Amino acid sequence: MDAPADVLLQLSDSVKGQDVALFNVSAPEVRLRQEDCRANILHTAPDLAMLADALAQYLVWKKWQRWLVAKGVSPEDKEYLEAIRRSAKRFGATIVEERPYEVTPGARRSDTGQQLIQLQMPVFTQGAPDYDVLIVADRRGVFGPYLPFRTWDPRPVAGTAGLEAMSWHPAHEQWGATQMQNRFQRFAHRFMLPLDHQAWIAVRAVGEAASRTQSGDYAPINAYIRGDKFDLAAFKGQKVTFRKWDGQLRQPIIIAGPELPVSTSPQTGFLHEHEEVDTLGIDAPETKCKLQ
């Protein structure tokens, strides 16, 4: 399902008790894996907590531990901001300031628009406490895309602009991904994007389960996907599986700029008692999910 969170929940409730499993391939809201989780939903899209943790691990590994946050005002921005706050606390980073961006009407496409942006963005980031990286919380892209290379101090930009965390990148080539990229381009005549990969995993999971169980029936396929024997090669360096406590696909997350991947999280040195990939997102001891 490529649908907003509320639509996904409505559909989930409408088929409750039936032989139906839904795959969420796009909605990143943490609440879908927490207080609003559903037993009949599996999530191949990473949630905001996973994305924020993946980015935070890389920034901490780089010793960029002092963050200035530029935040938008939309509900989506606030959700991402909460994830960033959680990640900072979890991995030992410090948010030195949260600076709200107030949108002012302007003609960015006018003759003077570019000049106004060039003057406005440095002023917006001027006078901040000492920081290592500017974290942008602007999921709608209202102001974030204008911040890289325009900060008052020469600092990297990350978050929803600049260096970003994502499930897939068109230039990802490791672990056999080049073959996957080439096959997709021949089929679709374009590059593979995160949504494409997330949808592919959903379809691939059903196919793998049907093959392993030698069945086309709902019950054995659903049980196998959620069971201990299920794993799937996803061209990301390790097999991916679904978490039992919230139905979230555990998977490595790519850290990338606009053109090329930079790294993959979890980063070396971030340990977990069971699986290192569970250092990304909501772990079992902290879950609020009660599958129903």
C-alpha cells in the first residue's frame, strides 16, 4: 500500500479478521509501528525513527556531535523533529539550538529570487552556538533544499536536505545492487527509487514465502513471513527480516547525498545484544505496540 497513514489504518480496520495482510511501502510515521500498530500490517518502508537513528550513527561516528536544528512548522516536520531528538539522546549527540524557519511569501522564481535566497539563508543560520552540522527538519521541502552551501558558517547540512538517510539510492552498487539497478532500468526506463525498492521487497516477500511453503494460501504464507525461518536478500549486505514486535522490516539504511551514497548504517561500533540492525528504530524493550 502506497497510502497515507490514516488511509492505511482505515483499510486495516476494514479488513480486520479477514485473510488479508497489508504491506506499508511508503508511510514513515512512527505511530504506525507504535500506538497505532496493527497486526495485519507489515512495514517495508523504514520509519522516521530508523532514518533518524541511521543518520545519527553516521554523524556521531564522524564526531559531528553538536547539532543545530532548522525546523519547519508542519505536522510532518514535528514528527521528524521528535525522531531527531530521540536519536540525539540515544547516541550522545547534543542539539545546541532548535531554530524555527518562518516561511515568508516571496518570488523565488522571479529575477531577484535567487539573490534573496542567497542573502536570506546565511542570515537564518547566523549567530548560532558552535555546531558541527545543520540538521534540517523540513519534510515538505519548503526551505531545506536552499540551505546547503548557504549557511553562515561553513558546515555540512543533513536531515531532510543535504546528507539524507534512505532505504535505497539510485547509485547504490554494493552487494550485487548493480544487477538490481540494471534490471529495473531495463524494465521501467528510469532509476530505482526508495519507494520502488520498498514495494519490490513486499512482492518479493510474498513470492519467497509461497515458494518456501509450496502454498498459495494466506495462512502458511503469512506465518512464514512472520516466522524465524524467513529472510530475504535485498542487495543491502545482509538478509532482511520482519520484527515480531511491530511488523517493521529490519534493514540497513543508506546514508547519501544527492548524487552518491556515502555510507550505510548501522555503523561499526554501535552494538546490540541480538542484531546490530536493531540499533535502528524502535527496539523491543521500548515498543508501545500491542498488535491487534
